[in-house]
Amino acid sequence: MGYKKAKIYFLSGTGNSYRVAAWLHEACGSKGITSEIIPINIANPKEEIEASPDNLIVLAYPTHGLLPPWSAVKFIFKMPFKKGAHIFCVPTRGCFRLGPLVVPGMAGIASMLPAIILPFKGYHPRGSVSFDMPANMISLHSRLSDKNIQRILTNAKRKADKFYQRLLSGKPVWFTLNNLWEYFWGILLLVFYPLFPIAYLLLGRFFMGKMMFANNNCIGCGVCAKSCPNGAIVMKGKENPLPYWRYNCEHCLRCMNYCQQKAVEAGHSWAIILYFIWVWGYPLTAYIFKFAADYFPQINYIKNWFTLVIVHAIYLYPAYIIAYFVFFNLIRIKPLNRIFTYTTITHFYRRYNEPETTLKDLLNKKQ
Ligand SMILES: Cc1cc2nc3c(=O)[nH]c(=O)nc-3n(C[C@H](O)[C@H](O)[C@H](O)COP(=O)(O)O)c2cc1C
Ligand code: SF4
Ligand code: SF4
């Protein structure tokens, strides 16, 4: 049994997940299957998805903290109920190569989540395959060398040719070595560190989003704001507009890696200040409990680690929003901006985007 049509939905910060989606699009073309690549932020799944075993639905997205990014999870929840529609997921993960040493990425829960959620909506999962693509977390490390990027991409393409043929001829892709590796780590994570993905979703990505700022090279063109898949950047200021990162940034790093002026930084010295704002929240939270308990002794009955975390979060979100607002106004002063820029390692890192993927590719549908 083969397919007649395929809808390939993708989310991609730096082009890796777009590339694996494009490879599938090409494979469909060579088999005479009509396919479409659709960025999830402009998709309308209720109108687009048809329930038929002739049609294949594919989701391609990066792994963030061993999970799909939050906007991909929201998209999965937004997908309509469709009995019998075939679904396949393609998470990409960050691979490092240092000479002969290859460090594969790990997608963990990202490779399983749609297959767990979507059967409740009537879908028929056909498996998953996660691809090692060049690691893109430029807020932590510099871009890999061109040679290593090419080697990783060549291996990924070889893998795509093999698994896409299998998938498009109608065979499921479940018990491969790749998937057993992913399921092993995913289940281990869920059993031993179930709080890790929750902490990443609630706090980690919020923290990383609030690290971002534009250095003095910014010309205020607004390309970063227009191309953010989450609408997480607003340009502030009439005379001298600068990008302002909002709470819904998912740290996909599109803005950082596609800015032509190399103006977007993930502030490391600023992150140290954010870290202290975070840590000071714990004694503050304990003090709030102690103070409140003097007046309402019943509070001692509900004082446990869970309520401490909740009160800490109630402090943390507004504290970060206020701190970021102050920071944003400070970096408008050029000498201060220069201090934060030169104490930020990303200023010295090379940027990365998948070599053949343009910003235009990431923004539009392709048939
Ligand atoms: C915030 C963030 C978190 C990441 N977490 C992981 C991870 O948990 N495991 C992994 O293998 N790669 C991780 N990566 C690497 C990316 O998933 C990988 O490079 C992916 O191919 C990027 O795809 P894109 O260009 O389509 O956004 C992370 C990258 C970022 C920016
Ligand atoms: S950060 Fe880059 S893309 Fe964004 S406004 Fe400034 S120059 Fe333009
Ligand atoms: S603001 Fe930048 S890093 Fe954040 S979601 Fe948008 S493009 Fe990605």
C-alpha cells in the first residue's frame, strides 16, 4: 500500500527540520505522491487534514529539552479529530562532530509524544525517525566547522533516503535501532526525572528567551520580528527601533542565526544577573511563608516543596518581566550595550543555519 498525498507540517528555527521535511517532499515527488510543506505557524489543520489512509500527515520539528517545542505541542493539540488518518513524526536533534568523534543528539520524548497523544484523536501513527542534524544551540556553542556540518548532513540524507522509501511504500517505521535508543532514553527520563520536561517548559525556555538582546550592530530592520514563528519579538521605539523579546520566545534561534547584521546575542553576563534574580527568590519565598504564618498559622499545614515552587514561580515571572524591561532600556545606552555585548560569548561565536535553507523557505508553504 502506498500514499497518494502527503501534508508535511514543519517547525524550524535554523532550517534543519525544514531540510528533513524538504527531503521527504522530494521523495514524494519521485514517487508521484502530491505533497505540500507547510510551516505550522501558518497552518490551518482543521481545513487541511483529510482522514484517509491514502493521505500521510507528517510532523517535522526540532528537539528542545528532549521535547517537541511548545508551539509544536500546541499544534498537536490543535489538530482535528480524524479517524484513521496516518501520522508520522520526524524530530531532528543536535549532533556534534569533533574530528572522528561523533556525539549523537537525543530526541527522547520528542520522538514519542505525537504517537502518544494523536491516537486519542483517531490518528493511526506509522512510527517516527529522528535525524541527527548539526547542533544549532548557538547560545551555548559556536557553529560546527563547514566540513563537519557537511558530513552530518550527508549522513542524515542517507538515512532519509532509506527510511522515507520505507515509509512511502506504506510500511511502518517503529522498531529500528534509532527508535529503540530514543524510547529507552525517553522512558528513563519519564520514570526518573519527570520534572525535567516540565521544568524546561515552564522555566528553562522562559529563562533562555529572556537572555536575548540586540547589540549595537542592529539597524532596526525588523526582519527578526517579522520572521519569528511565535510572534515573540516586538520592535520598540520610533526613532531607534530595537527588538524586544517577549515571554513566548521558545529559543528556536531563528532570529539569532538569520540576522544579517549578526546583531542578536544571548547575553551571558546578563544571564548571570537573571540567575541571581532566580536564586534570591528562594529565601524570599521562605520569608514570605514565615511572615504570612505569623498571622495565619494554618499556612504551616500547606507549606511543602510544591507550594514553595508555586510561590517562587509567582515571584519569578513578574520579576523577569520587570528585570528585562529595565535591561532593555539600559542597552539602548550604547556604552552599556557594548559592555553586555563584549561580556557575551555568543558575540564571538559563528552563526548557524542549514546551508541550503533560506529565511524565505521557512516562511512560506511549498507545493
Ligand atoms: C533550546 C534548544 C534545546 C535543544 N535541546 C536539544 C535536545 O534536548 N536534544 C537534542 O538532541 N538536540 C537539542 N537541540 C538541538 C536541536 O534540536 C537541533 O539542532 C535541531 O536540528 C534544530 O532544528 P531546527 O534548525 O529545525 O530548529 C536543542 C536546540 C535548542 C536551540
Ligand atoms: S536584530 Fe537584526 S534582524 Fe532584528 S532588527 Fe536588528 S538588524 Fe534587523
Ligand atoms: S524570538 Fe527568536 S528565538 Fe525566540 S521564538 Fe522567535 S525567532 Fe525563535
